[in-house]
Amino acid sequence: MIISRSRLLLALLVVVCFAVAAAAAQENSPVAQTFEQTAISPDGSRVAWVQPLVDDSGEDTGHSAIFVQDLQTARKPVRVSAALANANAEEDSVAWSPDSRQLVFLSDVADPGQMELYLYDLGDGQARKLTSLTGYLADPSWSPDGKTIAILFTENAPRVAGPLMPMTPETGVIGSRVYEQRLGLISSASGELRQISPAGMYVYEYDWSPDGQSFALTAAHGAGDANWYVAQLYTLPAAGGELKAIYKAPLQIAGPRWSPDGSKIAFIAGIMSDEGIPSGDVFVVPAEGGEARDVTPEIPASASELHWQTPQRLLFAEIIDGDAGVAAADLAGHKVTQLWRGPEVVTTQWGEIGLSFAADHRTTAVIRDSAEHPPEVWAGPIGEWKQVTHVNDAIHPAWGTMKSVHWTDDGLHIQGWLMYPKDYDPAKRYPMVVVVHGGPAWAAFNEWPGNFFNTYALSAHGYFLLYPSPRGSYGQGEKFTRANVKDFGYGDFRDILAGVDEVVKTLPVDNDRVGITGWSYGGYMTMWAVTQTNRFRAAVSGAGLSNWQSYYGENDIDEWMIPYFGASVYRDPAIYARSSPINFITRVKTPTLVLVGERDGEVPAPQSREFWHALKSLGVDTQLVIYAGEGHAILKPQHRRDIVERMIRWFDDYMKPEAQSRKTP
């Protein structure tokens, strides 16, 4: 249940977004530009990227633009668009043709809100509309011969796909209509669409076979949001027909990639809590089916996006001890080699850790950012990238220094990031806010802040900020990620408290002025924290989960819970009750602000209301804010500003010395 950052996945949550206008205005600094995707041409000569468009105040306009930079000349980037001059649209999902002469992308210029597929020819500089469809389109990809574009299509979809988006209000007979995302083929000449995957199956991800005759894909029966967690690996002829089951995974799988010789399919498998941010171990299975082999066993990292370099060598992006990395798995030698590692975030699209590769399997394009450096597009060999864009050269952080910190708990190695107050003075004592990431299968990163739930704004207000990655997080290997199974709120919370202890004893942090916050799983952990200890002076819970027992029947993605709890709530209610904050609610003394989207399907608003109602009844200082029309990801700029402003006021009121005489927990 993480929040990620993209207009579609908002991906969430998280990695390549710009600072909120309120914080930037306060510091009189401009707002950083973001990038949603980058893609290098197969011949390595050009890089394309998707750039959200902002207004003069730095607010997201809801539009985006696609640019192409020739890497071999000093010419300025060219805007690739279906829109007329000075017109704006939502345009994204760039995919290069195999000959690097054309690209396709999605645009809603013809009908705002309805994406269609366009083909752009670099030779004549013209965009041609290929489709006229009604529904949701995603993830275009060219066939190896350059004649066909595969695409995911949800016909007549009532909303943008994904559990982070606002849910459609439920009325009438519930569950009587399922909108399936199917794999389709579009002719690059005529634009005709032919759906090839069978009705009744929801397709999540796919990859062309090297001969263009088949697909590897992940799919499941039923509604898309919930059943990603039980998707299995299949192959499908490009001519259409029946799916062939290749591998039935005991846990989640993602990112299927066909080997260059067509003999194998690689994928990521492990315990995952969120669609769109997969990580785990890398597995390889014969393309005809059979036993899958873990080719990265016991690595102290979490593998992400995959790329075949040769039939016996896989490259993968990874999260490793809070850093980003790239590694290689040699199948014949059963060896994993680190190729690059850095204390930053490296993405290819929408917060997905990874790289875009040219056909030489060496030249890459990435989006890089950190708390010190705003996002830019880079290109070159792995670890030898050269900066392509310079749109944020004048942007500087409006917050303090970020440092990696480590501690141990229960014999486990725990990593986190600590942000210092802006204008830090070691002679002073400061309050601190603990920020728990979503997931739980995700991690804290050294990243430029997002425009949603930007906690860096607290640094400018004189706070230390601790971003822990407790057990259950990515970045320390699959065993660590699974270490919170059947233990939500216990071992992971001890890890967080041990991190607080470590910071308090080594830095000038006032132990009596420590707060806690988070969104999604971080919101749950905030609710849990105030029921387990009175150590935190104030708390802000975003999209939190107060009652696992009622949550099971309320949320739209219930399948994610089975691997973590071992059974449904109906078969083992005690394991759910054990980790429910509401069952310990009478212990709470901490003032708690509760925030949630009205149409949140991942963690429905009744979970927040139940917690707020209990605190109000018990006389604990609290406030509940429900944001109209919002889902798990908050999209409207005015709501994002309100969240940050309320968060700052709440912590200031209860944790600043001048406020302590009038506010007591």
C-alpha cells in the first residue's frame, strides 16, 4: 500500500517529483522540474523523455510533453507532440521503433481524458493518430520487425487503472461488471487493433519473444487491482489463442523478460505489497515451462527491472542498503557482480527503479536525483552517464543535509536516512519527526522530494527527519523483506524505535520532542505507534489502517494480505486482531492528525474515521480531514498543499518550545 509518483501510478510514490510550491515559495526558491519517463533509442543516438508541464507557480497543470535529444549534436531537444503549436495535452508512454526512426506515444489531445496511440516520424516531424478507442491504454511496445505495436487495453474502463486512483463510487449490483485489461496488437500502418489475450483474464505485464511470434505475460482471472498479487506467468502466441501456464509462483511475480535466444524467461519473484514497485529475487524458467531457478539467492539487495545482455547474462537494477545499484547475474557461473552503486535514485519511468537500454546492451538512459540534486536525464554506459538535460541547474535544496545511518536490532542490520534541519547548528537542540515509508515492501531513499506528502518541508522548519527502512523493507535481501510476515507492528516497530534511540544518543535531538508520520503503511505504523507508546509527542497519519479485521472486507486489494498473514481474516481472525491499532486504542495519549482521500480503495476512509472517532471519544486531541474525490494518491494541488501545511502546523503546535505551554499530549 505505498504511494508512488506518476500521474497514473503517482509513484507513488516517491522518487522523481518536485518540491511543493508552498515550501518553495517560503524559501523563495524556484520549483524543480520532474521527469516521468526516459527512453533511449535502440541505436543509442537519441534520448526521449516525458516532462510534466507546470504553471508559473510550479503547480502541475495536468499536462505533459515529450522531448527528444540528439546525443550526437549540440542541438536543443525537439518537442514531439500530437498537439498543435502552443496547445497542451497529457502525453506519455514513449516507445522507440527498432530502427530508431519512429516512436509511438499516448496523447489525449483529440479528446481530453481519453488517451490514444500516436506515431511520430523523426524524418518528417509529424505525428499521426493511430487509434480511436474508448477505454484505458497503457505500455505500448514495438514488435521486433517494427510492423506492429503491442498495447494493454481496458475497453470502456470507467477510470484510470490502478489501485492508487480514486475508486468509482459503488452502486447497484456490486461486482457484476469486471473490466479486463487485455493485450492487443495495433498495425503501425493502419492503426487497426486486434485483442489477442482471452477475455476473462487481466494482463498486467508482457514482453515480446525475440522472434516476434509470442509473448511472455503475467495475468490473473478477475478484477485487476486485487488480483495482481496472484498473477501467474504465461506465454501467448502473437496470433492469439489460449494462454499457456509457464510458472505458478508461490508469491508475487513481475517484470517478465524473454532471453535473446528465446529459450528462457526471467522474472522477479518475492513478497510484494504493491503493484508498480516490484522487487525481490531474479528467477529464470524455461520458455516451455518447468522448474524456475533463483539466480540471485541470498543477495543483500532487492532486484528490480531486468535486462538480458546475453542468453547467459542478466542485468538488473537493485535497491541495496538504501542506495540504487546495477548488478549482473551470470547464469553459467552462478555469480552475481555489482556493476554500479550510488546514494541516489535511478529510475526509468514513474518511480520504477531501472534503466532504459539501447540495442548494444551497453548504452543506457536514466533519470537521476537525490536530496541534494534535483532530477535530470542522463545517458551513457552504466555508471558513466553524462547529463543530457539541464532544466534544474538553478535549483538548490531548501532543506538540510541527508545522511545514511545504520543501527542494529534483534541482530538485524537496519538502514535509514537522516535529514538534518536546514541551517543546522550543533549547539542547539532540535525536535525530530520519524517518517515511515509505505509498503511495507518499499524503502526510504535519498531522493528529491515529491510534490505529494513532502515531509522535507519540516527540515526548513527546524526538524530532524528520520526515514527508517525496518524489517519488511526492500534493500537487504528477500529474507529481510519477509521478516515482518505475521508480525506487523512488532519487529518492524522495534526497529524504528531502535533507530530513534540511535539518533537521540548521537545527535542534539530532544527526546521529549519526537513525532511520527507516514502515508499508507506509514500511516498504519503511525496509528500503531501511538497505541504502543507515549514516546511520540505528536503524530500525523496519512491513509492509515486502524483495524485489520474490518479492513479486509473494505479494501479493493485484499489478495495482498494472504502472504503476509498466512490466511484470510475469516480463517484466522486472531492474527489480524493482534496487529490492529484499534484494539489498543485506550492507551493513546498522543495528539494525532488523521488524513485520507474520500475514494481511497487501498486503505478506505472508514479506517481513518474509525481511528479518529475513537480518539475523539477518549478525549485525545485529534482532527480528521477527508479530501473530496481523492484516492490513495492525492492528485489535486490544493489538497497536496493543504496536507503539508496542516502537517507543519500540527507538529509545530505540539513540538515547538513556544507551543508547549498551550498544547499538551
